[in-house]
Amino acid sequence: MTPWPLLRFRVPVTLGGIGIALAAGLLLSQYRSALRELEQRARQDVRLMLADLQNEWSTGSESLESHREARCLDSLNSRPEVVGVAIFNHLGAVEMAQDLSWRGRRLVNMVPGISPPARGGQEAPSPFEAIPVTGFAAIDGFLRLAPNRNQVSSLDGSSYWAWLRYDLAPGRQAVHRRFTKHAVVVSTSILVAWLLASWWLSRKVTTPLQRLSATAERIGAGDYQAKSGLQGEDEIGRLARSLDKMAGRLATTHQRWKRRNQLYGALSASNKLILRMVEPRYLFEEVCKIAVESTGLAVAVVGRTKCDGKRAGLLARAELAGGNFQSFDPWTKSNGKPENPLLQLALQENRTVVFKNSRNAGRPSFSEVGLEGTGLLSAGAFPLKCSDEVVGVFGAFSRDRNFFCPETISLLEEMVEDLSIALENFEQAQGRKEAEAQVNFLAYYDETTGLANRAGFLKEVNQNLGSGRDGVSALLYLDLDHFRRVNESFGHGAGDRLLVEAAMRIRTSVGKEAIVARLGGDEFGILLLNLAKNRKRAVSEAAKVTEQIEVSLRQPYHLEGRQIRLEASSGVALFPGDGAGPMELLQNAEVGMYEAKEQGRGQYRFYASSMNATAVERLDLELALRQALENQDFCLHYQPQLDLTSNQIIGAEALLRWRHEQRGWISPSVFIPLAEATGLIVPLGWWVLDQACQFIADLQNREQAVSLNRISVNVSARQFQHPDFLPRVQSALLASGAKPDSLVLELTETVLLRDEREALNKFEVLREMGIGLAIDDFGTGYSSLAYLRKLPVAELKIDRSFIRDLPENQNAVAIVRTILAMARFMNVETLAEGVETREQLRVLGQLGCGSYQGFLFSPALEEAEFLRLLHENSKAALPNLSKDGGDDDRHDAFPGN
């Protein structure tokens, strides 16, 4: 049973009960008040009657024995409420009473329920007391009687008391009858008022409340069209109108919540797809379907921007089933223009754009966004971002004009934002995967050649050699000879192309079964598996493959329109036997490679345990070279250069020498290649330049000047290409005070080929400074006449390799003749290096060479010896040409060969 029917009964009953309780309480209060008034009047009457008795007592002149009893008691007998009266003494004995039998007896024994006041002597505590009688509806009054002059007190001086019992029963009965009649009248009035109130309450309160309750129940059940129909300006009428308004608002709110829940459902479903990290196109297609099926959208589309970053191309589309929107194309307007205002505005302004009607000022109308005649009444475009850049747009189209309320727009923006994050995360994940793949590739493979790198090679070696193979395998450590010159001459881009070509040749030479790797720089590793069952046969097979590789690598390379030839030095280590593991095997093969280089390059060597001593020696030498550079333990020797006709010293070439404390003099052929390999050649070159300039300045400042036209200094290709080359040359001249025209810089032909324009600019600056320029080791590099004609060089130095075979080798004679003819054509001087015999000098004279240097006249000398020789030569007509040539000094020239 519902609370409202209970209200129909509970309210009247409650009101009636309250009325009855109030009336009963009022009557009871009045009844009790009447009883209290009755008792008060009784007390007053008792006091008055006892006062009358006192008067009678006081005015009596007769003796106590004869007249007092009749006079005192007769005055009270006529009162019906007086049920007893007596006079007793201080001992409680009755002196006078209506009943003469009481006389002399104690009053407390004669009267039930009496409680006389306390008495303790001549006087009582109070002359009058009225005491209710316990168990009786009566009041006992006590009064101490004052004696008069005619009365005789008892012998002991005691006093007398009057007692009177007043009966309250008649009075109480009268009060009861009166209030009984009053209660009947009040109860009747209450009943009538209760009936009237119940009727009014039912009509004005309970019945309307029942209608309101029924209406509320219908609203609670989802019937938001329910109305109470109650009118009026009272509270219930206002409540009814509020309830009706609430129903309307609930209908709107319910619709919003329904749409909101649909959107949240779509958002949740799209987030599940996002968490699966699906491909973006599939994600967009599914999100469009979810948006249409879950939110009530008619059409949902996603487009990605094209190359110009503005126009959108369709990527995903979904439409409501049975909606007949196939002809609706949100990407082009009806006039066929490729741009759509709705979606383009969102893309261009990077914000949400919503269209509800055609009255939006400054916004495209329905026809302009292609909604006219489609049944679609509202549309929204939400930009899709990736890394804070707009990359697409989400389009939503609805048949509800009011679909895009603020909350709907907010939730759609949140969904598109999640899509943007998903797109960004997907692309970042793809980027990370690609980067990880690239990192993994670079961890084990060389980016330039695509071959395995050192780590990958060692991994392959470890896997293959540890897989239980029973044959003998070989590991080759190969290094391209003089590859550094290619980088210095043509640049690292050309060098990388040559490395790729070399890798292809190596791969072709060894076959598919071999493992080829680029270990770093111009070094390659090759693992030849299961060459043979025994070591001797394996050595033969490894040698055959190595020779095939070297033949292939010796073939010309074509770079920058030129032919380049390279050789390779290789070391070979066998497994088992030459190393316990991959690292040791590789190190030993490298030791064999260095041994091949020491033996003249362009060849291979099988590893032997004795080679380790050589490797340790090379490492010790490198450490010693660095220490010598730090301590400046070097010196310059000077080899005279002579005019071939007059045999007079016209200059000298400054050559670097190193004397070690323990090892003594170390040949330049040993430490110069090491300096080139370690990069120490540049700081060594600066030191030589500074010392040579200081020597020139010292010669110029001597008191007895000597005739010496120039001092030549070799410049390496790396030193020439250093960005500080020109400032360092100028600084050396300024610091020493040497004249620039006394300095000749000798450069090899390789410095011309890396950056022709830069080289020409540097040559021109040096020429303007007055510094002489010479091409050293001419004929051994990559120069051509076209290049040489562009250079402001003053001299060509013919390499000793051509001079050495004179005059027996006719090819050498022809080459020297050609070089000299070229020099005459270019109008430059010539100088022959390494002249060691009179026959060589004679042939050079016949061919027209201008000057020479070599052991035929003098080796490189210390500064003091050179000055002495210079002084002696200035007085002599001819040099001492009878001295035979000594050892080849091919590495004396520092540092460009």
C-alpha cells in the first residue's frame, strides 16, 4: 500500500487525535483547577469557622464546665460539610466534642486519619494549620485557642486546641458533574470540526497529492509527457506547475543524457580500438561506424590533408542504414569545386566549426556545405592533429537541428582529440619501430656498404665457429692501401662510393657461403668456412681466395671522371690454431695484415705467433712518437739543392729527423707512415714549418750572409686541407720574421683533387704572399696537364722512382723527357730528386733538367754541417761528384709522400 492512501486516513486521524488531546488536556487542566479552587475555599472556610470558634471561645464568660461546650459547638453543627469538631488539650485528650463519649479520650484514637500538628510545650509552631486527611476527601483544621481572662488554665499552664474536619466529597461531586457536561459539549464540537477538516483536507490536499503522485510515478517510469492538470495559485497548484515543468526539463535532459551515453559509448569503443594500436585507416573507418551506430549521426567521415596541408581527401566514411545518403559528398560542393567550406574552415582555422542553420552570420549556408535537400540539418567539423599540426578533419552530419549542443560538441572534440593522440602515438610507434630497426641494423651492420660491422662480424664468427664444424676455417683481415688519399683528394662521399664498390668486389670474389663485413674505415673482415679438413689444404684454399680478392680490388675504380687504382694488404688467421675465440682470431688476422703492410703493401700474410712481437713494437713506437711530439724531440736536417749547370747550392729541403733515447735514429720510412696513420702528421707539420721559417730568418740575420735562395718544406695533404693552414703559414712567417719569398712549400698532386676551387684559392693566396710553390713527387699521383696549368706553381720535382732507373731504362728516360717538356710548356722550373750517380746527372743535363738533389752531392745534414757545406760550396766551382750514392732516401721528404 502506497503512502498517499495512508495520508487520507492518517492526517484526519492525527488531526482529530490532536484536537481530542488538546480538548482533554484543557478540560483536565480546568478540572484540576476547579478542585484546587474547591480545596482553597475549603481551607478558607475551615479558617473562618475555627476563627468563629475562637471568637466564641474568647468571649465566653462562663466557666468551662457549664457553658462553653454548648456555645462553641452549636455554632458549627448547622454546617453540613463539617463532619467533626472537638477541643482537646495539649495532651491530646478531648475536652469538648459533639459526641460526649469522646470526652477524656485521646483524639487520635477517636478520629481516623487525623494527624494533629506537633506540639512541644506552651506554644505550637503555628496557631492554625489545615491538613489534608490521608485516605479521606476531607481537610483537618487545627487552631490553638487563646484563653481569656475569665477562663482558667490548667494547673500546669497548658493550652487548648480546636479541631474541625471539613468534608470535600460534596464539593468534588459537584465539580465532577459540571465538568462532565462540559466535556460532552467540547467533544461534540471537536467531532464536527474534525469532520469538516477531513472533508476539506481530502478535497484540497490528499486528492491533489494523489494526482501529483500518479503523475510523478508516470514521470519516474519515463513518461515525460505526463501532466497533473491541477490549477490554482496555492502551494499545490504551484507544485503541480513545477512538476509539469520538471517533466519537460527531464524530457530534454533525458534526451541529452541518452545522446551523451551514446557518445560515451562511442568514445569508449573508439578508445578500445586505440588501445589495440590498429592501423589509422582501419581505426578511422571503425570510429565512423561507431559514431553513426551509437550516437544517431546520419553521416560520419574522416579526411587526411594532402601535400599542401589544406585540402582534405576522403579516408573513411560511414552512414546510417537506410538513410539514402549515398549521393551526399561532404568533400566537394554541388558545383564541383574541390574545396569544401565546412571542412576547409576547420582545417584552415584549426578549430571546431558547427553549422545548425543558414542564419549564421559570416558562415556558409546549408547549400554551401552541401546539406540542402539531403535531410541533414546540422553538421560539425573537428580538426584532427598530429604533433600540434592539423593533418585531417572529422566530419559529423545529423538530421537533428539541435544535435550539436555544447556537451555533444565537447564529447566529439574529446573523441577527435583521442583519435589525434592515437594517430600521433601510432606514427611515433612506427617511427620508434623504424628507429629501433635502424638501431638494431646499425648495431650489427654498416650503413654505407650494408655489410655486417665489427660487432655483427664477431657475432657471426662466434656462431659459425662454435656450431660444431669439423673443417678448418680462415678469417681474413683486409685493409685498402692508401685509401686515405682518396678521401683527402676526392672527399668522403667519393670515398664511400669506392668502399661500396670494393665491398661488392669482395663479396663477388668470396662467394655466398663466406661472411663479409666492414670492420671500420677501409678495413674488411672475411670469414671463409670449412675450407678443408686439414690445415695445409686450408692454407692453400685461403691463399687462393685472398689472391682472387686482391686481383679484383686492383681493377681500376672510376671516381669523379678519373681512374683510381688501389691495392689491399691482408692478414689471414686459421681456425682452429690461430686463436681460441672470435676476438683473438680477428686480432691475429689484423697482426698479419700489419705485417703485410710492413713488407711493402699490396700483399697478404698468414698469421704467425712471431708477428705479435711486431704488433707490440708498432704500438710502442706510436706511444714514443706521441711522447716525442709532446717533448719536441725532433730536429730538422737539410739536403742541398743544386743548380745542375753551375753546381752551386741554390736551396735546401728541410727534412724531419727523430732520435730516440733508447733506439737511436729512427728512419722516416718508419715513423712518417705511422704519423700519417695516427693523425699526428698535422701537428708535426706545424712544428716543421715553424722551425724552417726560423732557420730562414737566422740565415737572413747572419753577419756574413750566405747565398741561399730558398728552403723547401713538405706539406701533407691533410695539413694543406686543414682550415687553419693559411693562418698558420702566415703566423710562422710573422713570428720568425722570415721573408716569404725564401720559403717554398712542396705539395703532392693529391691535394689538388679533393676540392679544386678551394685548392686554387689557397694556392693563389700563397702566391700573393710571395711563397714559392712546388709539386713534389710529380708523375706518381693523379695530376693532369689541365689541372697543373691552373696552378701558380714555380717548380716540378721529378720523383726519385723515375731517376733511379736512368739511364738504362728507356721508359724512365721517356717519362723524364716528357715531364721536362711539360715543364717547359708550362714555363716552370724542374728539380730531380734522388740523384745518386754521375750517369743520372749526365742524362738529366742532356734532357734539360734545371736542378737536382741527392746523395751524389750530399745527404741531408744537420744544421751546422749544412751551413759549413754551404760556405764551402760558395767558394768552389764544382761539387764533389765522385761520391757514390748511398742507401735509398725515398722517405726523407716530409711528409707528403
